[in-house]
Amino acid sequence: MKKTIKPVVVSVLAMSVLSACGSNSGSNAADNSTNSGGNTSGEKVKIEFFQGKAEAKATFDKLVAKFNEANPNIVVSQVNPPDAETVLKTRAAKKDIPDVVGMGATDTYKTLSASGLFEDFTADPLAKNIQPAYVQMMKDLTGTDTLNALPFSSNASGVIYNKAMFAEAGVTVPTTWDEFIAVAQKFKDSGKNAFYLTFKDAWTTLTPFNSLATLIKGNDFFKERTAGTVTFADSYNEVAEKLLKLTEYGQKDIFGKNYNDGNTAFAKGESAMYLQGVWAIPEIVKANPSIELGVFPFPATSDAADNKVISGVDTLLTISKNTKHKEEAKKFIDFLLQPENVTLYINEQKAFPAIQGVTQDDPTMDGFKEAFAAGKLADFADHYIPSAMKVETINQAFLQKKDINAYLKQLDTEWDKVADRK
């Protein structure tokens, strides 16, 4: 997911008109309702499929081509712009939501969903085969029982490791924080990098942050923060200390290397572990096809039972509430949700399915499978943090300045600023 946790530049102009956009959607829906019963003119119906994952474009191209071939009266076109969430928010301000949208379950989705821009799938048959845990995750994110999107695929974040380097060092997969640091120290003592950190890209700070924040404090913290009963200053000290501790085991130039640098360097054996999600695996393998990789949950706490896999809805599918082609849009989503198409997607994207009856069988993912089978999953903390806070840049600055008190104070200050604007 370079994708779900990618930084988003909020357009003040766009956001300022979202509420107005939402308030107008009812009349627009009514205007278009007579057009939603399908195409009767004999002309091909054109559907725009807007999705934000650059890495998934080629896979979706295959699925779109397959759908178009099987449905000669419908033409689906994929749109995959850079900085897709900002583009989508700008289009929302212009009341121009694409027919079908694929995006992460992020704060941007939450905002657009709350504005009434998307179809209601709560009682839709398309939702019947979605894994209940991900349906609940969507409801927790939006804070309502209304389901405005269908989870399609999920991701998993934790630690990717080089099996050969672990075997050479004689270390096993750590399951607690103390074991984790002991393994990191052993690599450091031998002159090797335990982690390859890529903090030139601020968003990469979110991978360890999400594990630490979610597993140490839980995501109910954000409800309490909204209610004003807790603060970052009185609750996040352990998160900050451990986030900072990780920097002791990275390579020398951790703020001079970006995500692409990290994928290549880790593939070449320049560190034993990589604090990333499964979305990085295709790029690592591309750089070194013979590398033998494993994954394990980020051991954020001292109790192994509490260290869950961080997993969220990486791609959800939804439909514009005002599309003129609702029937065709739903037909396309139904096609994407078919098991053979989900299987193609998760195999190429190293993702996990959000529908029941499909499994991820890649042996690289074995270290996460027990957690998936047991339901030991927890959502990304940053999904509950307003994107306008730019928590990734706050993290980046903190890791450079190393001032925990200032960091926690800034988190509280920025949270309150965003809350005051609502």
C-alpha cells in the first residue's frame, strides 16, 4: 500500500464545498434515477472506473479487458491518476464522482462517504459474500451502520525479512518487542543493518507507526480523543519511544532514502528486515527474483498474543450515487467480486481477499496466515487520523528532532486544529 497510506494533500477549496456537494446529491440522484435502469438505446454504455493504486493498474487492465469482452454493450475504462485521492476530492467538489470508484478505506473515503456521494450497499446482494470482519471495519471507520462501499481486497503490514540472513545469523522470528530488539541488536553487532529505513518518503514512517499505535493503544483511542477524554501527550509516550528506538538499527542515511531505494536495497540484502507491508513484495522480488522472503506480525508489545497483523481494506469498490448507469456499474462490480477474478487480483498484487471462499496461498505470506485464520487482525491507526493532520510529516520531523514531548504536543495541537475546522 504505498497506496492506502500515501500522503494526501487536502484541497481546502475542495473540502470547503464537500458538504454543499453532499446536500445537493439527493436532487441529482432524483434527476438521474430514470437513467439508472440500464441502457435501452442500443448504444454502448461507457463506465468510468477510477482507482488509485498505480501498482494495480496492469492487473485491473486485464480484468477490465475480460469484462469488456464478455459484455459488448458496456465499455469500462480505467482511470488511474497520480495522487488519486486529491483528484477525487477535487472532482467531488465539482459533483463529478466517477461511475465506479476503487480506493482505500481511508479518511478521504470516510469524508466522501459522509457527504452522501456513494451508493448504499447495506442490504445489497453484492455484499453477501464479503468477509464480516471487513464489513465491520468499514462501519467502524465511518461510524455508521450504512455500508457505502464493498471491500474488495485487503493488505497486511508488519515485517518482511530475509530468510537467508536470519538463518546465517542463527536467529528466529521474534514474537515480542524485547525479542525484536534483541534480533535487531544482533545484526547491528555483526555490522549489518537490521532495518532499511526510507524516511525520505514521509509516508513510510506510517508503517511502523501504525503497528505501534494500533497494538499498544488500540484504535478506540481515537474515539476517546474525539470525545476529549484522552490526549496523545498522556497516552502515546510508549509509541513514540519505540518508534524512535527503531532508528538505532537502520542504515546511516535513513532520511536520504525513499521507498524505491528501500525496495532495491532490501532485495540486494542490505538489511535483514524491512518495515513494510505486503505491497512492497512484488517490487522486491522484481529487483531480486531469487530472494527468499518471509513475513511476521510487527511485535509491538511484550505479549505475543497481543501482536496482531495490521490489515485494512486496501481496495474498496463503490458506485457514484448519481451515476446514470447504476445497473452496468453494479454488473462490473459483481464481475470483479467473482472468485476467479479476486484470485487473479490477489495473486498478482500479493494482497488478501476481502470476500469469503478465496485464500491467499503464496508461501511468502505463511507468517501472516495464522493471524488471518484466527482473526488476529487490527486496522491501520492512520485510517482514524484526519488526513489534514499530515501525521506522516509530523512523524518524519519527530524522528529527525527526537523530541518526544514536542512530538506528542504537536499531535494534540494538529488534531485539535482539524477538529475545530469541522
